[in-house]
Amino acid sequence: MILIADCGSTKIDWCLLQKTKVAKQIFTCGINAVMTTEDDIRGRINSELLPELGPLASQVTSIFFYGAGCISPQVCGNVASALKANFPSATTIEVYSDLVAAARALCGREQGIACILGTGSNSCFYDGESVVDNVSPLGFILGDEGSGAVLGKLFIGDVLKKQMPKEICDRFLDEYGLDLLSVIRKVYREPQPNRFLASLVPFLSKNIDVPEIHELVLNAFRAFFRRNIRNYADYGSYPVNFIGSVAFYFRDVLEKAAHAEGCRMGMVVKSPMQGLISYHCA
């Protein structure tokens, strides 16, 4: 049996395959591998995943783990060791970044440009086997153009500086129970401000027909293409493919931004798992 993991900071989507069919799909709490010790990863797999798999765990022969934070040989090695401790029957254990997951899910074994547009953003040029070029996303302070965190950052800044229509500002602050001091606290003093900022994006989605909001989202997406995609050689020769909730729910605006920046849109999917299943069953 093959076990595939799509691991984010919030949740892990585990899919157990028997030949080409899904035998079981399980969701457990997410981890960021670069911020989690090998012992913690091992313990959480043991307590959260193994009880759900039951006797099927001993039948796992191959594991392909794609995760947030899997960005160095040391981190990937820690994850692989934690998996091996829990699945001694597995003879193949491979650990990759979530960007590789996006590339394989979107492009399969063909060359192409693959992007993540969710809480954060990232992109790469993929040669059909591995990521061969990557413009560093730099996080939501220095980069992450078009991401949920950056959309939230731009919007809340415009609200507090009264750049949005008064009716929109009042409705937003009332709906989210926010004021200046609470926003400052959440952004500058509390942990994971990127998640807080990204949590504001549903308001943008519900009000995308407001001209000022539409323009903010469009310009953020144009910045993503301009500062990331246009750095790849021959970017105009390949469709730009996306995975992530922001890309999925704002697809129409994303297509307008791509056209404005001379890029061609490709696939847009919310999650990589189905593409990963196809990739590993091919």
C-alpha cells in the first residue's frame, strides 16, 4: 500500500492507496516540519494517525510525504525518521516540500509553472521531475504577493487609513469585532499574524464587486505575476497553474491579472491530493 501525505500547518491530508484505489483518507492536525522536532512528529503520527489506520498501518510499503517546512535535507531527514519509526514495513519513504506537491499535482510529469496561492504564496518552474527554478516568496512582510496574508494586510491597512468606503469599513469592523488597538495587538504582539490577516479574506470574497476591493485584489495578483512569474525564462510559453484556496475562490480576478501581465492561466485547484494520487498511480 502507498501512503501519501499533504501536510500543511493547519492539517494533514493522509491518503492510503491500494493499487490505484483510495482505501482510506484521514485528516490529522497539521505541522510545520521546520518548527517541529523529530520526536514531536513521531509522537503525533503515533497518537493521531496510527489509531485511524489500525491494521492497515502494517501494510504500508511506500510513503510520499509533502509538507510545509520541508525545505532542507536535515528537516526532510527528521520527517523520514519519524515516519520510519511508525511504519517499519515501509521500504520507500520520500519527503518533499509542499511546492513539489503543487508541481506534481498540477503538471504531472510535464514541464510547467506551478504556484501556491493560499495563506502564503510561492511559485516554481518544474521540469517534469523536480523544481529547477524558484523565486523566493520571502513571506508576507517582504513578499508573498497575492496571498491571503497579504490581501488581508493591504485591506486592513486601507480600512484603518480610511481608504475604503465608509460603509465597507464600518461593516467590516463590526462583523469581525475589530478596532485599531485589537488589530495592532493581533498583528504585532500575538503569534501567527499571517493567519489572522488571511482570515479576513472571506470578507473580500463576499464583497469583490465593490470597486475598491476588486482593484485591491486585482493589483495584488498583478504584483504576484510581475514579481514572481515574469522572472522565469520563457514564462509566456507555459500556462501558469495554481493550487490553493485564494486562487480557487478568486479565479476570475486572477485570470484578469494574468492577462494584464502577459501570462496565460492554466489549471486552478483547491487541493493537491487528487493530482498527487494521479501522479503516484501513473
